[in-house]
Amino acid sequence: MRTHRQAMPESGLFTGTNPIMAIGSGLLVMAFVLFTIVDPKYANSIYSAAKAFIASDLAWYYIGLISFFLFFSIWLIFSRYGDIRLGKDTDKPEFSNFSWFSMLFGAGIGIGILFWSIAEPIYHFQSNPLITEAQQLTVEAAQVAMRISIFHWGLHGWALFAVIGLALAYFAYRKGLPLSIRSCLYPIFGDRIYGPIGHAADLLAVFGTVFGIATSLGLGAQQMNAGLGYLLGFEVSTNNQIILIAVLSIIATASVLTGLNKGIRILSELNMHLTLIILGLFVVFGPTAYVLGAFVTNTGDYLFHAVELGLWVDPDPKGQWQGWWTIFYWGWWIAWAPFCGIFIARISKGRTIREFVLGVLVAPTLLAAFWISIFGNTAMFIELFGGGGVTAAVNADTTMALFKTIELMGIGQLMTVLMSGLCTIMLVTYFVTSADSATLVICTLISMGEEHPPARLRVFWGIAVGAVAGVLLYAGGLKALQTASIVAALPFSIIVILATYGLYKSLREETLPGKQTLSAKSSTAKEIGAAEQSAASIASNV
């Protein structure tokens, strides 16, 4: 297996990068942004038509694919390959379990779950295909809403991240190939991954990462603006949201320049501490017994229905709910797979396959279930047993869902301001963590898997990611961009399938601890058989 990277310029503008990747990624991003902002209505019509086609004709594909990754992940945990280490057999993990989990969760879904942990359950509480019209806005509807919300943030999505992250870490640290999407295709295409095939795979990964993170940053800036408006009377406007994106992008760029062990790790640990604090405050000052009981019930209810939900395809050809929610989420997870996969691989050297898959699957799912239960069921308690008001707030402005819920908890002015302020700070820290993680991943891809890409590359893409989010927010293109990212997930899903096959094929050739590979066993058996025949022939002649 070829282990060296493709030669890259040692001096000049593209020093430390692959010129094709550097130029191609820039042109691809620029072309898409221009197409979106020159005529947003036309662009949105194109994206919406493509999304409608996927939702109506390819729902089965997205649903079957994501469920396959979950089954494949579970198989890996119990397979004989679980003890294989992602690196040399003597390598040990670079980061502690707490740092590792903080980074993978913060980069993976931190800012998204902070945005949706109340709004999504409230939407499902009002209507979803698993309840009747008579059950809407009832206790039964609340339980189904929590089940669906945890399903969208649970095992299925993290299984995709686990598989693609595992493939990347395995080929980079076990086989010595570049930390890049193309490396997962080596068992299939060999050295051709250093040509057009590999460039296409990595360009698709850059595309998904840039626009996936830009959309999240845009949503985060909107909610941050809402929080500052609620706390300080800060005007909620597109201009102020662009200013927030610009300032935080500069901070994120400074963070990524300090490297993984400093800026990103420290911010990720801060995020986790703040998350634990805010969840604790919700438990203590909210309906404590209700939300803790709901967490236990929600977890069991979700696990009981997980396979059923994961394989359900809406039989109604006119039904739109699954396209709006589940298909949207699965496409979104696929679009984010290269970003999260590379970042998770980057922080996972030295762990075994079993440890890696269990950690990526179980820990984030449990925290997501706890987070959604604490936030979402607090809102449900207010709607079902309090004075209500959260549903109306969500329908009026999704970005205000979190702050309105805190206000309606009835905990007094001081605690309301404190908790709202803490949530706003979390939006800032999760924003910066997502942006600097994405920047590091983009630069890694462009520099052919270099784990410490050139500083000027990090500066350029750190600013570029923020600029893309700001331009599209200004042009009103975030919704179109969100839809386009789901469409972009379709071609990348083929790459993910090939990467999974490449991983399986390579694992089959692994020498397991104390064992031989299957091919080696076969060869040894043939040699023994030949030796026995030879011995028998000699004995017969004698």
C-alpha cells in the first residue's frame, strides 16, 4: 500500500497544498455562492425541486442507507476486528476521554442541538404522522414528539459519523495514508486516488463542509442576535447578525491558528462545562421530578422504537412531513459527514475500533437524549401543565424558543437573565468551536491530509467560511443553502458507501492479534496440504 502523500509545491502561493484542490475548492465555493445570491428565487426553485425529488423518490434510499450504517456500526463493535488499534499496536490515545468526547460532541452537533432542542419537539407536539388529529397538543403527542426528536439526533446519525470517522482514522493512522476522504477509496482504486477520482471525492467533502457549517453559523448568529436582543435590547437585524458572524469568525480563525491541542481543545472543554451547568440549572429550577422521569421514559421509548422509526418510509405519496424532517436530517448528517468524520478521526488516534465506535455511538446519543429531554420536556411541562406560551413563541420566531422557555419557567428576573446569558455565551463558544473545527478540516483536505496545514491557509478559510455565511445571510439565501446542502449529500453518499466497502475489504486483510489473516490462513493451509502430499509421495517411494 502506498503511504506517501502526493508531491506538493515547496514554495510559492500554494506551498503545502495541492494546487488542484486549492484552486478547485475555491472556484466551486465561489460559483455556488454567486449562483445563489445573483438570483436567490431562481436558485431556491432549483434546490427545492431537487429536494422534492429526493423526498418523494429517494426517501427509501436515505432511510435504508442511514439504517445500514447503524447495523454496520453495531456489527463492528461485536466483530473480531474490535481490538484493532487505530494506529500502531503500541499507540495510545492522545486525548483524555473527557477532552475527546467534548471535542467530538461540540464539533458534531453542539450549536444545532442548542437551536433545535426546544423548537423541534414543539413542532412535533403540534403535528406529526404518528399521532391522530385528536391527539395533537396532548400528553400522548408530547411523548411521540420527544421520541422523534431524539431519533433525529441519536444513534442513526452518529453511526454515520462513526463509520466515516473510523474509515478515515483507520487508513490514516493504521495504513499511513493521508487523512483525507480519498484514502478510504484506496482498497478499491489503489494509487488512482491521487488523481481525478480522489480530487472529486475531496472536493465534494470540502463543498459539504463549507456550506454545512455556513448554514449552521447563520442559524447560530440569528439565535445569538435574538439572545442579545432579549437581554440587552440589541436590535434583531440581518446587519447585526453579519457583524456577529464577522467578529466571531475572526476569533475562530485565531483559535484554529493555535492548533488542536490548545484553542479547539480548550474551547471544547469549556463548551462541555457550560453545557453541564445549564442542564443542571434547568433540572434544579425547572420541574425537576418531571424532566428526570421524562429522560428515563424518553430513553426507553426511543430505544424501543429506534429500529421501527429508522426503517419507516411514509406510504403516503402526498405526505410531506418525512421530507421536511427525517429526510432533511439524514441528508444534513451526510453533508456533515466529511467534516465531522475527519475531525473525529483527527482526535482518535490510538483508540481501538471497539472503543471508537462505542464512544462515538453511545456517549453523544445519551447526552443528546438528556439535553433534549431536559430542555424539551421543560417546554412541554409549561404547555401541558403551566400557562403555555412556548408553542406560540416557536410559531412566531424559532430563534426565541429557548429564551421564551426560560422566561416562562417563573424563576425570577435574576435567574432568567443569568440562564439566558449563559445560553448566549454557549452559542458564542459553540459557534467558534464549529467554525475553527471546520476550518481545520477544510485545510486538511486541501493540503492532502496534512494534520498541521499552513497558517495562511487556515486564515484564508477561517475568514472565507464566515464570509460565505454572511453573504448568504445578507442575500436571504440560507434557506436555499440549507436545501442545497441536502441535495449535495446525494453524490457524497456514494463516496460514503465506497468508503465503507473499502474499510470492510481492508479489515478482512488485517492480521488480528495472535491470528493470521483469512488469506494467510488459506495460503498456510495450501502449503501444509502440499507438504503432506510430498511427504506421502516420498514415503510411498521408499
